[in-house]
Amino acid sequence: MYFRKAFLSVLTATVGILAASTAVGQEYPKNDKPINIIVPFAPGGASDILARLIGQKLSEAWGTNVIVQNKPGGDMVIALQQVARSDKDGYTIGLTTSSFALNKVAKKDFPMDPVTDFAFIGLIGQSPYLLSVNADSKYKTFKDLENASREKNSNFSYASCCFGTYFSAEMIKSVTKLDGVHIPYKGSTPALNAILGKDVEYIIDTTTATKAFINSGKVRPLMVTTRKRSNALPDVPSLNDAGIPGDFDIGVWYGFTFPAGTPTEIVKKANSTLNKILAMPDVKAKIEGFDIEVTPSTPEKMSERVSKDLQMYTSATKSAKLNFGQ
């Protein structure tokens, strides 16, 4: 009799919890409470563009205000720490990229766990990085840039917006004779301003942020950081075309996340809405127009992606003997 009562008590409690969780999901989001999307980069880059595009669609779908906040700095730490420490109620969303997993590998004092400190909503898309120079540069190919960077007293430097682009450059440098001092910037816009102002010799950034300057004739792309050419920039050489040895293939993905502990029903609802938005023809066309392949996923698939990236970055960093101390 005792065990029967105990079992019924547990069953009743479980049913109560499930009912409460379902109710929370049904009530979310409340029309009078705004949703904040925290972007860890300056305005104008790929992350910012995606956050504003999808944020507008979320606002329309849910009938509530969606506010995009740019929190650059600290290699994504400032923004995503704010997300991780926010209330677990679904009203703070973080836009994260593949660079976030790399931060854990590159920084010994990184204050968060990319896997356990977040409740992943889903992936948005992915694209290659792009190595470019100013359009006035005399370097027409990667080999031109590589050879010139090895000349005595060349004082070469390159711009990057985040650890992902920095990692790409250092991986390429580790297997070629390319040289260059790393100059970090707090986002794509200031990094691109550096190449436009000829403050650096080359830059690695997303195709999304760079493409407008390529189209306007201000920046010359020399190479994408993947083994295959980009569909949006078919004339730009790939790593293989440029003769870069190795089998590494570097790109960036984008996704949304809540803080860990956010109710499952809220995560599911956000994932469902996000995937419906990504399936909209106008949204898909806009995203693909920036050379980002739309890759909707489940929360579980995004979690797996982060875990796999951590393993890949750890292995690649050790094999290339990369030093992230600068």
C-alpha cells in the first residue's frame, strides 16, 4: 500500500510538472513583454544582419516587440555571458556563431561552457570565410600576397573580427609561407574599415559582410576558406585552387540560444517558429543572397554541432601548434 501511494504521488507530481511546462509554452511569449536578441558583434556584420531579419519576423509571428542589442567585445564573452546569466524565461536570445566553441579552446580563462551553459534553439545557416585585400592592392592572387608577406621588413598585418576569422588566418599561415601580424577588431564593420583605409594588408571575414564591398569594387577577394568554391562567388579560388595543403575546411555557422534551464516547451516553440521563418521564401532568398546556406535544425542537432566543433578545434589547434596568446 505504501509503495502504491508513493508511486501515485510521484506520478501526480510528474503530471503536474508536465502540465505546468506545457502551460508555460502556451503562454509564451506575452505580448506586453519584449524579447531581446543579444548580438556579440558590432552592427553591420553577418550576425547583426541575420538577427535583425529574423527578429522582425519573430515580432510579426508572435505579436511582440523584438529588440536587437549589439554587445561587441571580449571575443563574444560580454554578450553571451549576459545571455547565460539572464532569466530563464525565453525573453533573452543570444545569437552565437561557430567562433563561440573556438573561444573555449583558445582562451584558458574562458568563463563559460559553450555546451552546458546554454539551451540551444537551432541553427540558422552557414557560409565560408573570405580572404581579401584592398582593391588598390597590387596582389592579384594568394601567391602574390604570400610571397610579398615574406619579404624583409614587409610589416604585414591582417584584420579579423573574431576568433573564427583569426583561427582561419592562423591555420592558413601554419601550412603556408603567409605572414602577418594579427590586428583584432570588435566586429566586421571596423575590420572592413581597416582594409578599406589600407591600415592592414589583408582581411579574413564573412562573405556576408564583405560581398557589398566586392560588388562596389572596393575589395578584391583572393580566396574562400573552404575546399570548394562558393556558389555566390564562383570565380573566387578555393583553398584547393590556391594550393593550400591540408584537409581543413573552415567556415562559420550562425544560431540562436537561450540560457541553460529555459523550459523545454519554450525552446521547442522558439525552434518551431525559427524554422518556419527560415522556410519563408523571402527570408531564404535574403539569407542566400549573402552567401549563407540556410540550415535549419533541431535544438539537439545544434548541441551536437557545438560539441563536434569543440573536438575539431581542439585537434586542429594542437596539430597546427597554434598559439592564441596574442
